[in-house]
Amino acid sequence: MLDKNITEIKESFYSDIKSVSSIKDVEEIRLKYFSRNGLVSQLFEDLKGVVKEEKPILGKKLNLLRNEVSSYFEEVKERISSTQSSKENQIDLTLPGNKYIVGSKHILTQTLDEIKSIFKGLGFSVANGPELESDYYNFESLNFPADHPARDMQDTFFVSKDFLLRTHTTPVQIRLMEKQAPPVRAIMPGRVYRNEAVSARSYCMFHQVDGIYVDTDVTFAELKGTLVSFAKQFYGSDLKYRFRPSFFPFTEPSAEMDITCYLCKGKGCKICKNSGWLEILGCGMVDPNVFKFVDYDSEIYTGYAFGMGIERIALLKYGITDIRIFFDNDLRFLKQF
Ligand code: DAH
């Protein structure tokens, strides 16, 4: 009886396991044959009721059966679970890729990079100075008279009586000349601060680039040549420009450079206040009084200097009408550049 059962169960096991194709089927087989009440376990129960003489032979047969089917079962189980998991890990190469969000340089950084590269091409190096500046560097050594309106509390963020947030990058000219004997030829970019009401046209913090060239025989013609070359490279070679007399305490003579209005092309509009021109920078020949502060001999050396606002330069190039948009960090604006 038991002998017959052993044969039957063996056959039924092999026929059942043939159709196994999933982890779920494997589990069903395990329950049917190998659990505590499964068919194989049941055979061992039945062995207890067999007559003594037959026990050794049937017991051996039963052990052989169990070893055979259970090792085959393990084999199948292994195969199913490994194909199943490799199916789950399969990569669908036809799916569209993940889009990475790539950052980009801020438009002001791009503008500054461009300004730097143009001036580097003209032989200028790049120098830096502190944003927290002393009254001496920001004003006094730049020949600002003691009662000059730019020292007024309205324009300058004073930190203490003698220290302030620099209102322009021009003090870096002094710091550079203190460190270095002529010739000097450098541009000086950086942040500057003004205590002004925030509006579409002015912001309490913005960026400037100053430039200076001091050597023997430096002339105003060279200043013009350099600035025209810069402006044409930056705005395009068909650019129209003019120099207008102006005043700065640290240059003599001083001038401002205008370019034709980007909007009306010189006809006159709201942006250029009907003049057709837009101012892009201040410049001039370094005042001999400034040379005194850095121990340069103004009988031997002459120099020119210039300074421009980076926001302003960018506003004019891209036709932006509100300076505040540079600092809003609105991606809809930033992504356009
Ligand atoms: N520092 C001036 C300003 O903030 C700009 C300027 C004008 C800089 C003439 C110069 C210069 O170096 O020569 O308005």
C-alpha cells in the first residue's frame, strides 16, 4: 500500500512541477508536498503503521524519494526566482531618458565674463578688493573733497565713522597702485552698495567694473581707443558712440561715453529721454592728486581710468527695463540667457 503511494506521489510531483512558472506555483508545490501536512510528510506518517519486517525497505525508499524530489524542487525554485528577479530588473531601452535640470550662469556673471575676456584681450589683468572699505580708500585717496555730496549719508552705507560699504570699485585702483609700481593695467570688478531708494532704475547693491592703465605717455586717445574697441566688441561693430565732458574727482579731464539708444536707434524715446543716447560709462585721465596718494610721480607717469555698471551694461544690451529683475531669481527670466 505504502509502496504504491510512494510511486504515485513521485509521479504526481513530477507532473505538477512541470507546469510551474511562477513563485506562486512554487509555493503551492511546497505546501502540497513538503509542508507539515503535505503529501511527502504524510508518507512518513504512514510508515509508522507498516509491519516491522517491511519498515527498513520502505523507510529507505521513502528517504530516497524525499531526497530526490526535494532537491529537484530546490533546483526549480532557484531557477524560477532568478528569472523572475532578472525580469524585474530589466531595463527598457526604448523609454525616454531622465531629464537632468542643468544650472547655468547668471546673466550678470555671463556679462562680466564677457567684459573680462574683452579686456584680457586688450592686455588687462583682473584685480579685486574688499567690499567693506575705509573712507580713505573709497573717498579721500580718490580726491573727494571733505564736503563732497557723495559722502553724504544718503548715498553711502556707513558701518562706522571710518568704514563703509564701498560705493564704487574705484578704490581698488588705489589698492593696486599702492602695491605695484607702473606700469599697471587692470580691471577691477565687484559688488558696490548705495543707500538709494530701490526702483526700476536703481538698487541698493549692484556691480561695477573699473579699469586703470598707468605708464609713461598714456594718452586720452588711447583711453578712447580702448573703450571704443571694448564697446564695439560687446555691442557690435556698427555701434555709434560719443564722448561727453563730465566730472569725477579722481580724473581730469573726465568724460562719459554714450552709445545710441538700443530701442529707438537714436531717434529719441522714453528710455533715452528723447536724446537718442544712453550713457554706458565714466572715464578720464587719472588726476595727479590721486597719484600723490600712491607715490607715483605725475611728472613721469600718466594714466587713464574708467568705470561702468555691469547691470547697466547688460540692461542696455538685452533691452531689460527693470534692474530689480536681476536679483529676483525668477527662473522664467534667468532661463532666457
Ligand atoms: N566710480 C564712478 C562711479 O561710480 C565711475 C567712474 C568714473 C570710475 C570715472 C572711474 C572713472 O574709474 O575714471 O560713478
